[in-house]
Amino acid sequence: MSTTHPGPTHRTRPTRRYDDRRVPFPPEAVAAYRDAGLWGTRTLADEFRAAAERHPDRDAVVAAEGRLTYAALDAATDRIGAGLAGLGLAPGDPVLVQVTNRLETVLAWYALLKAGLVPVATLAAHRGHEIAHISWAVGARGHLVEHGTHGRSGAGTDLVAFALEQADGHPTLGHVLVLGAPAAAALPAGAVRLEDLGADLDPATARARVTAIQEGLDADDVAVFQLSGGTTGVPKLIPRQHAEYWYNARAYAEALGWTADDRVGHLIPVVHNAGISCGVHAVATVGACLVLTGHDLDTALPLLAAERTTSVLFGHVHYRAPEHPAYPALARHLRIVVLSGAKVSEELFAAVAADGAWVGQLFGMAEGLFLVTPLDGSAELRRTTVGVPVSPADEVVVLAPGTEDEVPDGEVGELCARGPYTLRGYYAAEERNAEAFTSTGAYRTGDLAAIRVLDGHRAVSIEGRIKDLINRGGEKINAEEVELLLLAHPHVVEAALVAMPDPRLGERGCAYLVTDGVPVTLEDVRAHLRGLGVATFKWPERVELVAALARTRVGKLDKKAMAAEVAGKLQEEGVLA
Ligand code: AMP
């Protein structure tokens, strides 16, 4: 085991896979974060192993499919991890992960890490357009999908057949791995049942194999690729490294004061940054239990209540949870409720607080920066701001957009951050990196924010965004990506995707189109995007045909005007209250 293996600052590091196409943390920052005790020297898998040794008999994860203690999860992931290595997948190989929230997802996560593989966090909702782009960009060697997803919400298609199709003719995708298939299920040729891997290995052999793999890794190697929701064009890859990624989760758990007795509910997609950093990894940093559910409140809330969940993260799609009839049974156990993803209304805050729980907010992004309202913050601070950075080493500034000039407290500008778990560059994206960072390496989040000084805290309030995306219940839709796809339609001449307000999801996409004279309907647009293999959540949900797109006086697209127009129409149509 590599608990004592020295970190990269202590030895000459061989050049690692990905090194030539990623932007490393500067050596002096690495040294400072390590000296301050923020970054450890273990890999993610070794951190999990250490947690399992501290808390063997505690529940690590509970889901509708069952439960696993830390010791059981550790042993099972040794076996599957060794089995993955036995397939010929080598440390550093990227594996696309396209699964929903279930027990086996956590098993798969740690098994991949133990095999030294690099999970690439995609969404179950992604289709050929996204998966082909990502798998080529990263050179994916494997594709892990879930069995039996056909017709299910969140995935909706037969992901096993989809993965086999994607692998066909692909230069690197050689392994289709399937989780959640019943033992008796016959899988198509070319697909391997994940849970069976390593079945022939005794526990000691399996452990020895994964231990040897971990000893060959470095705490500052790329451990995981997350996807960016908020850049231009197609999604960019965010390389997350072992030590900094674990620290991100540890700092979040500390900010909320969790202990090993906490039982932490998670309903939003778990193989996404929030799921990993606020769920899977964060619970393990303190030996708490992850109560993993799907997003449907009807099934999620009863499970969370039955498991006596003490802390839960509600994304915007779940802001109505307190109105659900199953909520009071859960509220009895809740100590901490974290709201994230959109503005929190007074009514929502009051409804959650009425049951006695501490209510707060999280601002988080796959690129890094986490802000959480402090435990000792007043109700006003916790309702009106997203709080303060989770790490003392986070450096947060609000800059006048497009400049490096800090705006005074209280004024709105672009939120920018540099710190011990915020990326220094997207993977293989030089052009994008040139504009996404300040000259001192702070990441320009694309979010508008202001510093509010409250109860002695310099808390951040989110005031909008600069980046051109639509936040559809937490799923980010990149406007430019969809516009380029719309322009590929034979009759579309100009296209602009704008956000229209939605009471449940927050925002949905509305396409403003100029055509060559042939009318294009919403159905046409959707059929077009289906044909291009674009994930359904990105499809526009309304089309406005216009003679010309609205422009400002200087000729720039005026998306604000278009968004205001469609919001007005929805109001008139009675769609919005
Ligand atoms: P992701 O990387 O998918 O987690 O998305 C990160 C983005 O979600 C941020 O840059 C914000 O635009 C948005 N976001 C996250 N948390 C919040 C929040 N509490 N309030 C408003 N927007 C948020």
C-alpha cells in the first residue's frame, strides 16, 4: 500500500500520460498546498482504503439495490479492480462512465480507481454527438454503461447497445463494461459484466494486484476527467488530480462539520462533480454513509427517510422537496440541508428551516471552486449568499468583466478563483485556456457575483452569468454548441439559443431561428438533433421563427432582448405565474 509513498515533490517524476496536454499546478503552489497539509500524498484509491481501514463496519453506501460497509466495498473493489487490470486495461487508461445513481456505481467508481484507470464522467443522457467527441478527445479505452436503461428516465436508451455501437470502428475504445446486469442476464458479445470481474481471485491476490498498481501512481497524476458545462463550443475536459480532488471533498465535508455518524443523501447525477465531491468522496473523508437515490422524489424521499439521512444536497430540480408528502418523515432526521444551483427564495428557505435543520447554500463547479455558507452564518447570510470558499487557501476575487480590475465590495463583476483544487487549465484546450484565466492563473468562472460583508464574513452572492449557457435543472446546455448544430439544418440560416424561465427546471432552451423561407418547426428541430445524436436535454423546447435575430446597436446578438421577449410570451400564455 502506498500510504507512505512519497509525493511528487520528493522524487523525480517520470513524464506521465496526459502531462503534455494539461496545465500543471506551479511547483511552488504544489509545495505550499502540501506544506499546509491540504494536499496529501495518497491516490484517491489509497485514500478510500485508509477510510475503509478506519471505519470497516460502518455503512459506506446505501441505495435501492442494497448496502455495503466500508470493508465490503473495499474488498469488492479490490476484486473488480484487479479484474479490470486482468482485461488488459492499463493504469492511466481513460474509461467513459455512463451510468445512473445506484449501488453498483460506487462499486465501479472505486474499482476503476483501484485499477489505476481514469474515469471520464459523462452523463447517462449523453448520446453519440457527445460521447464520440469526448471519447476521441481523451482517447477512451473503455466505456462503462448500465444495463436495462431502455425507457428509464435519465438514460432512456439501451446504453449497452449504444456503447457497442460507439466502440465499432473506434480507434481506442476496446472495452464495453456493463454494471447492474442481473447475474443470469445474457450480455451481447463484446460486453463484459463488471460485477463478475476478478471472481476467480482470492482477496489477498486481488489486494496485492491493486496495491501494486497504486504504488505506480502519483498523487498528482490525473485521476478523473470531469466535463465542463460552461465553456464555448463542445464541452471541455477538466483533469482532476488525486490529491487535489480528495482535498476538494475533504474541505466540503469539513465546511459542513460532518462526522462518521452522518448519513448523506444525494439525488442528482452522482458521476458528476457534485456527486463525487459532495457525495462519494466527501463521505469517505469522514467515514460517513452515502444514501444514494435517483432524482424522482417519490422514491428518493422515502429511502432517505428510512435511512435516517442527516444531511442532504438538493439541486434546483429538488427545490420543491419540502412540499412533497414524504418530506416530513425525512425532515425529522435532517440536521443539514444544502441548496445549490439557483437562487433560494424566502419561502423555500423558511420551509426547510421550519423543521429545525440548518439550511445553507453551495456554489460548486466541476472546474473546482466550492463556496459554502458557514455553519455559524446568520439566516440572512445563508439565504442570500452562497457563502465563503471551503479552503483557507482559496483566493476569490470579483473582477470587472474582461479586465483584471477588482470591483469594490457590493458591486457585481466576474467571479474568479485560484486555489488548491481549482484547475489551472482545461485538457488539450490551449485556445480556451488563453481566455479562461487571468494573468496570475485565476480561473474566470463566467459567473457574475458580488462580495457581501455579513456577520464578519466576506460572502459571495451570485448575480447572474456571462457565459452563454442554459442551466436546465442543473444540466448545462452550451448555447454555442447547440447553435452550431442548428445551423447544420438545411433550412436554418441563423440561430440563437436563449434561456426561457421554467418554474421547475429554472431554465429551458428556446431557439430563435431565421430560415431560408421554409418554415422550421420545433418537431423539425428535434428530429434534426435526434439525427445528429445530440442528448435530449439539449434540444430546444420552443422555436421562435423571426425575420432577423435581435441585435444591439453595435450589431451584437441581443440575447437579453430575445430572452425577455420569450419570457413575456410565456407570461401571456399563462405558463409562468
Ligand atoms: P457544474 O460544473 O456543472 O457543477 O456547474 C457549475 C455552474 O453551475 C457554475 O459555474 C454556476 O453557473 C452554476 N451554479 C453552481 N452552483 C450555483 C449556485 N448555488 N447558484 C447559482 N448558480 C450555481
